[in-house]
Amino acid sequence: MSQAPRSPPNFTTTSSVAPLAFAGAVCESGSAAKDIGRSGQARHRTWNAVPLRPVSWISPVEATLQAFSDRLADAVRRCGNPVLVGLDPRFAQLPDPLRADVAADDLAGQARAYQQFCHGVIDAVAEHVPAVKPQAAFFEELGPAGMEALGQVIKYAAERGLLVILDGKRNDIGSTATAYARGYLGSGGQSPWGADALTVNPYLGDDSLAPFVEVATERGAGLFILTKTSNPGGGMFQDLEADAKPLYRHVAAQVEALAKETVGHCGYGAVGAVAGATYPEQLAELRAAMPHAWLLVPGFGAQGGAAADVAAAFDEQGYGAIVNNSRGIIFAHSREPYRDRFKADQWREAVAAATREMIAALREATPAGRLA
């Protein structure tokens, strides 16, 4: 259902929360991403986006946007694309120069290699995309050294002007949920980990989500709730019927309610949903069911999702969704056509090239082309 037009905001806030440093501004000045795929603007006419909000809200803004939803919207606007680069380091797939002289049982050495690799990826994409998504599990696997590396990666991404969505899929009840939220959420020194947003599991119910929402609201952070995931086995539970609707629709209803309670000037809330690119029909259904929620769309690239599959995730202006690509970008050096185009020590160039290719594909096949 279409919403009534909103008046353009001035992004002035009266909140008592200390202003947060803006992340994502790097894309607006000198980004090569702004110069690719522009010819696609006149050709994306095949997708059917849900009309949500006018483009008139986009205006020059201060560098201290409070709400995560507004900071994300402005970062997407400045970069001209909704690409989210996943930082999922796997030691066996790292470029050869980074694996040299590191033994299989040397966890500290592998952690250093992960940090060096992720810093290189960040350098390659910082001028092109609004955000990165470190996957906590790959760092946790390496023990304390891995967790130290994760902290350094988050810090470095923020220094390079990127929003950081930590993929931790955390949750628990009561004070434990609060501890998770306080530990991970809040950039600019507000939390030890300093993530701008966190992925959260909703299985424990609304009282487990409430502490995350409270902390996120206090600190200008964001949440992405697992709703319809991209993995083949997700439907085992997510598609089960309850009150004549699949379970994921009940989760979506809760996400939308929380998003409306935390809505920012851009029309989207601090609470979003994870909805996979591998289920395009359900993606369209969920976009309509959650008009105030940002969608984090995994499954693009290596998991089989294509640009056309994610078109329905966006509103008419190209906002409302960020599309994640992990392996397809960060390990581009090991796949065609980049494997033959770049030498072993040019893996960063391969990362940048794969990023530009994804940006161009989304501009061609989705409403994100209107961002350019």
C-alpha cells in the first residue's frame, strides 16, 4: 500500500543523545562508483517497486545525523548505491601473499592475516559503498586473537567512513540481551565494539528484542532482525503456518511495529529485517508488509541471488534495502573473470572491480539506478 507523501525533513534533532559522527560521506567526493552504470538510469523499467516516500526528503544534511536509519539513508544517497560488502574471511581462501608463512595451527597468525585482509578490502571499497558487514563467527573461531582482530576491523572501517553492521545474530532474555546490546551497539565510543548496527535472532520473542531496541534507540544504532533468511533450510521453521500465515510474516509484523516506533526523518526505522535474495517472491511480499523497515538482503552472488531478484526490496526512489555480497566480492581474485585479469598481489584491485560490477548490475536491474 502506498503511503502519503512526507514533508522533507531538515535533519535537525532535539534529542539529548550526543551527536554521532557521520559515516559514509566518503562516497560523495571523488568516488568512481558514481561514474559507472549511469547509462542504466533510462533503462530500469521492468521492476515494480512499492511506492513509499517521495525523494524530496533528501537534502543537504549535517554531519551529525542521530538515527541509524537516517545515517544509512544518507550514506546510500552519497554513494549512489545500496551495496553492503560482507567481511567473511576464510583462511584457505585468502590471497596467497597473506597466507604465506602462517601455519594452520597458528591462530594468532591467522588473526593477523584476517585483519590485514579485511583492511585491504575496506581500502578497496571505501570510496564505493556505504557499509560493510563483518561476520563475527569467522573471527570468534580464532579465539581471543580473532576477537581482537574483529575489533580492529570495525574500528578501521569506521575510520574510513563506512557504516558497520556486525553480523552476530545475537539474542537472549532480560539482562543478557541488554548486555549484548550494550556491548555491540553504538559507534563513536558508545560501546566496546562500536558497531552501527547488529543482526539479531527473534526466536526468543518480543521481550528479548526490547532491550536491543532500547539501547539502539538511546545510541542511534540499528538492528536487523532475521525474518526470511537466504539459506535453503530456513523454510523448515520460517514457512510453518501459524494463524493462517507463515511464521516469517509474524516476525515481519513485529519488525514493522518496531520500525514504526523508531522511524527517522527518512521514513524508515532503526529496526530492519534480514530477507534473502534467494526468495524474490517473498522479498516482494515482505517489502509490502514492512514499509518502514530497512531490508538487509543477503544471498546475492555466491548463494545464487541476482540483481533482478532483489528489485522488489526497494522503494520507488531506490531506498529501503541494502544488498550484501561477501564471497563474490572479497574473494574475487580467485574467480573468473578476475582471476585472469589480476595478479596475486593485485587482489585489492579485483575486490574493487567486483564491487563496481555489482553496483552497475543493481543500477541496471533495480530502482537503485535512481540513486546515481
